[in-house]
Amino acid sequence: QVQLVESGGGLVQAGGSLRLSCAASGSISSINAMGWYRQAPGKQRELVAAITGGGSTNYADSVKGRFTISRDNAKNTVYLQMNSLKPEDKDVYYCNADICRIIDCRNDYWGQGTQVTVSS
């Protein structure tokens, strides 16, 4: 069984920074792409940033230049450094990973979500 556990959310003032972490554990053979999504109540989950196994990154236009995604393959962990936070960044942030086990590969592994709140 594979599990993604997130940490690092919280309350911060506008202009501040937070760092999210997401660690994958379980019967993992390899991890391909990993990413961060966010979702506001009543809205669709949207991609914030993604990183491939080779380290290529992709960002939503709204966070380019402010957020940085990175990963530590030895720890099966992905990070999201969020700087210059704005009130509109307030959402629940979810980690996603494309993970291969011995028996299969799936891209629908999700963390439990971590709340990010930005006060103005």
C-alpha cells in the first residue's frame, strides 16, 4: 500500500512564506511525476506545480516566480516553497504522485490535503 503524507500548511500573513512537504511511503518501486494541486470550496482542483522524475518543472501562471517545486528522490519527498504569498493563495493543497509498485503504476495517489491560509 502507498501513502502520501503532507505537512507544512498553516496561517501566514500576505507576503510571507510557507514550505509544504509530501512524503511517499509503502511498497514503491519508482516515482515518476509528483505535483501539488489546490482546491477552494466548490471549485475544481487545479494544478499548482509539477516535477518529473528527471526534474523538469511546470507551474500555473498564477504562481510563477513565487513558488518553487523540488524533490528529494532518496526520501521520496516533494516540496513546495511558497514565497510572496497572497490572500488568493488560500486553499487546501494536495500532493499527487505517479507511482509504480511491482504490480502496477498509477497516477492517482493523493495526500490528505493541508490548509494554507493567507491573511491580508
